[in-house]
Amino acid sequence: MSDVLGAIEASPDGCVRGLSFEAEDLSGMYLGRLEFEDCTFVGCSFAEATMERASFERCDLTECDLSNAHMATAFLRGCRLMGCRAVGVDLHQAILTRTAMRDCNLSYANFAEAKLEQASFARCDLHEATLAQLRLKKLTVEACNLTRAELFGTRLRGVDLSGSELAGIRVSNTFSELAGAKIGLEQAVDLVGLLGVKLVDAE
């Protein structure tokens, strides 16, 4: 039996606390509602696993695989995800509080209608990710790839997007999502393209 599954089974209240796991393979498993506190995961695979309503508090995940994992309505608080592969992970309606993602591949991930409070993304690949109708409070985005990301209904006021790739982002016709966001001059060229305007050099 997997060490993770054994720890879940041995827990009297269903919550696993203070344990470390390495190279665990839970790919494709139905894991139900998991609860972890103060746990560390290194090189573990949850690819295509079902973990809806999972709860991770103060957990570190390093170089883990969460690709196509079903984590709708999951709860992450005080967590760190570092160098993880999470292509197509489903985190719609999830809650991420004081959670940091660093150097993660989150392309095609679904964060629709998620609540992000004091969450941060640094050097993450979010191209083609669904970031629609997010509820944001103190979001930090640093040097991320947001190419063709879907941002419908997400108000980015106060979010510093300078230094991130914004080519082809998808927003509403009113561009209200971008009101109050911070961008660099070079990024403005990509955003002007959304208006159908072409920039020319003045002579």
C-alpha cells in the first residue's frame, strides 16, 4: 500500500499531519476528500487523480505531478508548490490563501471562479490557463507566461503584470478586467493589439 494511503487509513480523524512523502505514485486514483497539515511531498504523482474538496494546510509540494488532477473546490492555505507539473489541473472554485507557486507548469489549468487571497505565482507557465471570474485579494504575479490565458470577469486592479508575457490574453470587449492593472511599456504593444490598433513608427 502507498505510504500516503496508509497514513490516511491510520489517521483517526482522517487528517494526515506532519509527515513527509517521496516518489509516491497515486496517478489516476480516486482519493476523495483528503486532509493534510504540515506535510511535505517530493516527486510525488497525483496525475489524473480525483481529490475534490481536498485540504492542504502549510504543505510543501516539490517537483510533484498534478497534471489533469481533479481538485475542484480544494482548499490550500499556507502552501508552497515548487517546480511542480500541473498541466490541465482542475482547481475551479478552489480557495488558495497565502499559497505560493514557483516555477510550476500550469498551462491549461482551470482556476475559474477560484478565490485567491495573498497568493503568488512566480516564473510559472500559465499559457492557455482559465483564470476567469477569479476573486482576488493581494495577488502577486512575477515573470509568468500568461499567453492566451482567459481572464474574463477577473478584476486585476492593483495587480502588477509587468515582466509577464501577456500576448493574446482573452478578456471582455470592454477590457474592464485590465482597469487599474500595472503593465510595462513593452506589454502595451500586445494589449493595443486587442483593440485592433496597429502601431507605426512616427517619422
